[in-house]
Amino acid sequence: MTTDQAWEERPARRSRPAPHRPGGPATATAAPVRHYVVLSRLPVAVFTWLPYVVGGLLAPGLTWAGWALLVAAGTLLQAFACHVNDVTDVASDRINPARVRSPLVRGEVTPAVVAGWAATEAAVLVAADWAFAHGAAARVGLAGVVVLTAWLNILQKAQGPGSPLLWDYLFGVAMAAPLPLVALARGVRPGAAACLMAVAFLFHMVATNSSVGNLKDIATDRSAGSRTTALVLGVHPTRDGAFHFPRRYLAFVLSAQAGVVAAVTAATAVLAADGWTARQTWLASAADVLAMASTVGLARLLRGAGPFADVSRSELSAPSRRGQLPPGWLRNGGWSFGNTLAFLLGCAAVLPGRSAALMASAVAAWFAAVLALARLRAVHTRRAARRSARTMAEGRRP
């Protein structure tokens, strides 16, 4: 299980192969790096490094080196999860149209190489954990997150004993556990409000993976005989391109989303009982409102008559592609991103003012970089298409 959600390569549409251009040494050197970046799905690594950073900020005095270490650890965990997932799912990915441009599917990199990346990443994560974390509980816990991540990505869709519904909740545990564990690793016991925000993030990951994560690949998973929460609970596509959602599936997803609201509301109550400041009041209240709005958006999307389309795309790209703004955005796929914003606001209420500002700046910078790179990628793709068209036109001339 990974946090790629719906950040997938889309198949290129062209009438004939582009002309081969032999590359030099620079191209040969850059290819492995490009393959690594593509297979790591780095644009959504924010969902893995954010709990690390929030946990680190719960203890005062986090240095810039500490920031870099925590962001790197979370990003490396994202890459590790994706690489284990890719090696495990390589057979089904070959029949998945959304993965047709994957370097692993195209044979540009071998499964053995990707498995080597994953083994190296796991070793680095565990070594860093043992070197920098304080206390046996934090060390064992953070190492356990790596083991659990690997185990879930290997067994998540396999036939056999166990329930995909349980795997989804264990995935949420693996995603949220670094928040309290990193705080412990820095010698601080996380308070009740911080632990409740970690629980909210756990439920957020369960709701997102069981909807966005399951539905985007449901046709491929069905063909490959995989077991996911959506398939086990009876979800299937309809003739008009929508999905049929049985009540038990709706109950599973919406109960997880209700868990987000309950945890955020409980964290707000804890802050209020401790005597919150005006800043905490505004931030926590905004987190509550966003979590509730996201719940309404998800419920309307699941119960609506239209296709469940936007939720099976990237939460960032769907709104910009249709020019939607809230509340339409929340109704049509932005609910998961709304949950993320609720989590961020809740964490900002829990953290000291300066730490909250640093966290918000880091997240904003990450998303700005992701959007800028996506824009550059789109420009590069258009230019490459124009060059290819000119080359083919010149080839037709007598």
C-alpha cells in the first residue's frame, strides 16, 4: 500500500513510435535517476514525511539538520513502500493501462534492481533510526513501521488468510505511527491532543486508501484476482462508467471518515480543556469545520448518481483541471485533500506558534514545488509532441 493515491502516469497517445535518438553518457547516467524518481512517486511523499516532521516539532529545538533528516526519512519511507509495491504488483501492472509508462513495466529497469533499491532504503531507515532515536521503544517502533510497510505491500492484495479491511487499518497505523514515535525518539511524550491528531491521520489514510486507492485500479485488480476492500465488499463498475457501492462498503468508508471527525473534535476538546489560546481556538475550529465538510463531500460523492471519477484522480490535479472551487471541489474529489488540511490545521493548533508556522511553510513549499514541476513537465511534454510531429511531417516529404 502506498500513498500514490491516484498519481499515475497516463498512457501516451501517438500514432507511431517517436524516432529513436541515441543518448550520450549524460543520458545514460540520468536514466537510473529518472527511473528511481518516477517509481518513487515523490510528489505525494508529503503524506509520509508530514507525521515525521510534526512528531519532531513536538520537542523544542529542532534544527535545520533535524528537519532535513525527518523529511528525508519520510520521503525514503514513501520510496520504499512504492518500490516494494511495484515489485509485488509487477504482473498486474503489466495489464493496467494506468501503469503502461512505468519504467518497470516497460522493461527499462528490472525487478531485481527495484528490489535492491527497496532493501537499501530499508537498511538506511533502520540504521538512521538506531543512530538518532533515543530510547528502545522509539527505535523498535520506527523499525516496526518499516517492517509493517513492507509486509502490507507484499500481502495487501494476495489471496489467502487475512482481511483487506484489516490491511487498510494497518496501513493507517503505519502512516500515522511516526508522529508519536518521532516525538518519543526526541525524548518527549506526545500529549493527548497530538495523539488524537495521529488517530485522525490514521482514519484519513483508511478512508482515502479504501476509496481513492482501491477504485482507481479496481478493473485491473479484478482481472488479476487481487483482494482489496472495495472488491471484497462488493463494489463493481456499472455500464454507465460509475460504481455500484453496497451498503457495507459505504459503511466502511464513511465510518473511517467519521473517525477523522471524531478524532479532530476530541483533540479540539482536549485543547479547550487545557485552556486554549485564541490562535488555537481558530485553528482547531477550522480543522473541525474542514473535517465535517469533507465528510459531507465524501458522502454526497458516494451516494450521488454521477460517476465516481474525480476521486480516482489526483486530489491536486482534479480541481485545477475543471476549474472548480469549494464547495464543488470538496464534493468532487477534494474531500481527501480537505482531510489533509484539517489534519494540518489541527497539528498547527497543537504545536507552538513558531513550529506551526514552519510546518505550514514547509508543506506550502512542497506543494508549490510539486505544482511547478507538474507545469514544467506539461510544457516539456507539449514541446516533445511538437518536435515529434515536425519530425514525422518532414519524414513524409518527398
